[in-house]
Amino acid sequence: MRRFKPVHGILIVVLFLGTVWAAETVLEGRLNPTGFQKVSPGQDGQVHVDLAGLKPNDVRFYQFLNSSNQEVRFFVAKDGKGEVQVAFDADETCAKAKRGFRHEGEWVVCNKCDKAFKISEIKSGGEGCTPVPLHHQVQGSELLLAQNDVISGWRLFH
């Protein structure tokens, strides 16, 4: 019969900690299998997002990072009528979990509690798990976001 050596105990603890770290990384969305497009403000203080190719009931996810390393995630969607909807990839209730939303057809779904919201109703906002709308302007096929409007949502991500 073999004896249990201390090195085996250490290896078991390291393996357990590695598993916990990997699970936390996956659950918090840090691996980001869908991918966020990175955007940053231009010299005019505006974030310019090209809307070309954004079809009705389509959603794109973005990661904003400014020179102060303030990271904010948001998504841009086009509802069934062709109207652009923009919201932070977080909500007031589940923001601390940092899981955001996913896109399913004409819905965005909270990754923490699985509540679904129609893309066409994002602009109306609301309490609880509803996506927090982001003020924006559409000029032709370009979306303009003021840096200050984007930074206003930083509280949801830090």
C-alpha cells in the first residue's frame, strides 16, 4: 500500500484552485466566445460605430476603452422595424455578476437570470434586469455616442 505524500495534497489543492479559477473566468464572460468589437473615442470626443450590415433583429457587442482605462461594454441592435437600439451590456440588478446579455432572435436575454427583453423595447428602459439604454445619435449609416454618455455606464462595470 502506498502512502499519501504531502506533494500529492499540494497538487490536489492547486488543481482545485485552478478549476475554480477557470470556472469563474468562464462564468464572468472573460473568455468572451462571441467577441466584442473594440471601440474608443475619437479626437472629437465621440465614439463612431459603423452600422453598415446591421440587419433587423441583429445585435453587435462592443467594448469601449478610453485613455483612463475605463472599460464599458454595450450593444447595438436593430429592431424589426429597422430602428437602432443601444444599451449597456449590463443591468441594474445583475451588474455585479458581470455576465451581460446574449442575443436570441428578436430578444436579448440576461445571462444571469435568463429574463428576455424584446429588442424593440430596449429604448424604454425600466427597472430591475432590463438593459440600461445608452443615449445615441444616428447619422446616416453611422452611430455616434458621446464619450460622457458611454462613461456614465462605467459604474455598472467596475
